[in-house]
Amino acid sequence: GTIRVVGDVGQRLGEGMAGGTLTVTGTAGPFAGTGATGGTITIAGDAGDYAGGAVYAAKAGLDGATLVIKGTAGRHLGDRMRRGLILVERAGDYAGSRMIAGTIAAGSVGDDAGYGMRRGTLLLGSHGRLTPTFVETGEHDLVFLRLLARSLKTLSPRHAEIAAGPLRRYSGDLATIAKGEIWAAA
């Protein structure tokens, strides 16, 4: 089904959502999309801290859904995210922290993106300071990036352009199992 909210909403928007479409014309509080396993959540404005992140005592945050934030997300975007896709224009510090898997595409993020990340992909137009536990592996031209750009085109042409452009890869977080990656515009 489809739900459209005109105005602002509080915390835990779309918690546990399994399918359908949820659209908010205003802003959302913290933990938007937590535990969502399917469907698409679109927030026209800003989202609070821990959007797509896990609530206290939960095993994972976003778990297979698509979360689109057209404004700014707070700190810890996608914290302990397990699966799915998050698109955001700007995010605060610690985007993708403790990420288990999934993809986050952001125009820009603050400091310490990917902190404690186990697996997953961060696609960033720009970023603040990275932790020293991420290692630069150079520029690559991979088929995966072209496929990612093609799939993002319908949701956000801006993010598709980032994926299609020259990117520098960082591998980490070496403080964990180091199977995560950050792709940043070169």
C-alpha cells in the first residue's frame, strides 16, 4: 500500500515496514526506517539522528528497505544497518557507523564515516575526516560502479552522477573484519 503524510513526523517512521511506499512531505525524527525490511520510505525534508539505524537493544537498523532523505540526516546515519539502500543529500558525523551490510549514497557526510563498519558500501560525494583504520586502495573502474549508477538513476540522478564519476576507494574498517568500502569522489 501507500501512505502519504503531509507535514512532520516523530521518531521511528516506518519501523518494521515490510513493503509498500511511505512518503513524508516534512521532516522526520530519529530512527526513521529502523528495522524496515522492504518498501520505500521517502522524506522530503530532514531526518533526525540514527536514520536507518538500530534502536536500543535491536540487532540491526535498516534491513532491506530503501530510505530516501532529500534533506539532511543527523549523526549515525545507518548505524548497524544490515541490508538495503539509503540515499541522502547530507549527513552528520559517523554515517555508516557499525554498518553490517548495505549501501549508503550521500552527497556529503561529516567526520568518521564508516566507523566500526564490518561490510557494506558508502558512496560519498565529499566527506570529513576519515578514521586512520581505512586504507586508500586507489582509483578503480569496476562494472559494479556502473551498475550502481544505473540503478540509482531512477531514485536520484545526482547520486547516479557520483557513482559514474571518478572515485577513490578506501577499505576498512581495519579495526573490525575490514570488508567495508568507501567510494569517494576523486
